[in-house]
Amino acid sequence: MFNWLDALVAWLVYDTIGLDATTHWGQALHFFFYDSVKILLLLFLITFLMGIVNAYFPIDRIRSFLSRNKLYGGEYVMASTFGAITPFCSCSSVPLFIGFVKGGIPLGVTFAFLITSPLVNEVALAMFVGMFGLKATLIYAVSGILLGTVGGYVLGRLKMEPLLTDWVQGVMRQAHMEEAYEEEKLTFLQRLPGVGREAWGIVKGVLPYVLIGIAIGAAMHGFIPTGFFEKYISKDNPLAVPLAVILGVPMYSNAAGVLPIIQVLVQKGIPIGTAIAFMMAVVGLSIPEAMLLKKVMSWKMIAIFFGTVAFFIILSGYLFNIIL
Amino acid sequence: MKTIKVLGTGCAKCKTTIAHAEEAVKQSGVDAQVIKVEDIQEIMKYNILTTPALVLDEVVMIKGRVPSVEEIAAMLR
């Protein structure tokens, strides 16, 4: 799919700039240009496609749907899937949480949405396709949605309502069914300019992270010998996955910044499952996220939430190592 | 006088929205004040799910994205 780009970048770096393909600098620069252009193209394409889906399933409509329909367990899968298609911004997680609770949506279902939203989103998917291919992306998306579903269900069973802050409990007591969502009457073509603007906005927003991530990745690609990490984190080490997750939880980065580095770690010998588990821990859970959630829940509840999600990330890490 | 409220818990996007709103007021010359609302309980009274949100005279106009200066100026007129 990207052979033309490979040739173009090779011509630029090796022939025009005149760097040798066997040198560290040559390899690093080739990697940087090739990956930047490829990722940006994919990023815009996938953000645009997701934007179209999103124009028909805006968050208000999703809430209204989940609030009005009881699906005998299916609501966990729905909430998690919706979490995947909705663009994620960590600054919205608290309003979302309250909004869902207010609509009478059970806590577990709300958690299902909240877990999947940062893990699977347009930026993560675009970069995943660019770096690991379609098959790995599909497995990643499906397991992310599964993780949210199972995690949400388990958290829902724990009956943690008393651990919410008082005013959230008050909101919960006054919860009421949402009104039916009224769709804006716009044709497909009328929606396109808005979708394009949104997509460009998202790409522009993550651009600096992508470029910094790829630059670090490129430096590692050019200067760290292949198989370097294998000496330290081998596939046979059963503790590698939990360690990677525990290391990743406090850190915060979005998928855009962390994925280029993950790709290089994999190339240099870290098993893909371990690397993905690390990435999920970095993007899904973080200290800033915990601080935001403190406004709606007690520390105990945050600890249970983080612990449960981290546990399932570790499980998926082992699973990825077996199947990928 | 018109009142613009920018709802958001202090993230980068919310700060950009406030800057855009202030610029729009200046450019359009409309008599309006920009208020920043950071208290989550206050924010939730507007029944929004995504921030930043922009409220003009108690009506939610924008939610979940940063509006451009021109867009806000057009609303004010």
C-alpha cells in the first residue's frame, strides 16, 4: 500500500540528501520521513471515516439510547463499542460520567464506556494500522472493546454506588430517563464539510505528539541494535507483562505519542503483547485521570477501578503474546 | 448586554475557547462579557456531556469542540 512512499523517501534521503542507507543517520531519517507521512495520511483518513460514523451517533444520542433501552447485558457491549467510536478527550471524562449517571445508566455500563474510550479511538486505530497492519489492528480493537465490556460488567457487580461522592449520589437519586434524541435533519453531503473540519482539528491537535513520538522512535530505530531489549525482557519471562503494566499505569500519554515508540520496542525484540499491554496501561489509566475522577468518586473506588482495568490489561497482554 | 459562558474543567481546549470568545467579543464590538465556569456541579446544570462548551445567554451553542473566533462573532451578531 505504501511502496510508492518508501521509494519516494529513499530517493529523498539516500539520493538527494546523500546519506548512506547503512548508516545510523540514514536509517533514522528514512524512518522519520516515511513514518510521519504514512501516519498522517492514515490519521486523516480514519479520523474522517470515524467522523462520519460519529455524525450519525453523537454522544447525546448514545446516552439517550442507553438510558431508554434495557438490553439484558447487551448494554455493556453497546456502551463499550460506543466508547470506541466516540472521539476521546480526557477533559470530558467527568461530565460524561455524570451525564450517564444522570440518565439512569447503570454504573457498570458507564464504566464500560469509560474504559474503552481512551483505549480504542480514531487516533490509536490509525497509528496501529500504519505500524502493525490491519490484522493486528482488528485484534486490538476487538480486545479493547471486550476489555471494556468485561471490565464494566465486573465493576458493575461490585455495587460501588456508596463510594461515589455525595453530590454524585444525589444526582443518581434524581436520575431520570433521557428524552428521545432528535436528529438534526442534514443530508450526508451537508455533513461532510463539518466532518472534514473536525477531522483536521483532531489531526492538528495530535500532530506535535505524533512527530515527537516518531522522532524518538526514529532515533531508537537508527541507533539501538535489533534484539537489544531481548536481553532484558524476553518472551519467557512471565513477569514481563505485569511489570510493563505497573510501569505504564502512572504514566500519561495519548496513543499518538506512545505508539511510534512501541513500534520500535517491538522491532528491537520486545514481544508485541507485552508492548501493547504497556501502551494500554499508558493511554487507559494515568495519574491525571485519577485526579479528574476524584471529583466524582472516592480514592477507594478509583483504586478498585484502576486495579480491575489493570488486571484485564495484563490478561490481554498474555493473550496477545500467544495469538500475535 | 450578552453573556458568554465557557464551560470546562480547565483543560487546554477550554482555555483556547475562552481566548477565542474574548477575541470574538473584541472584534465584533458587541457588548458582551465572557465568564469562565470551572465548577463541575455548575457545568452539569447545562446537561452537557463533552467539554469545552459555549453558552450564549443561557443557551448551549457549542459542545465538545473549540469554536473559531469567526464562529463566535457570527453568533454574537
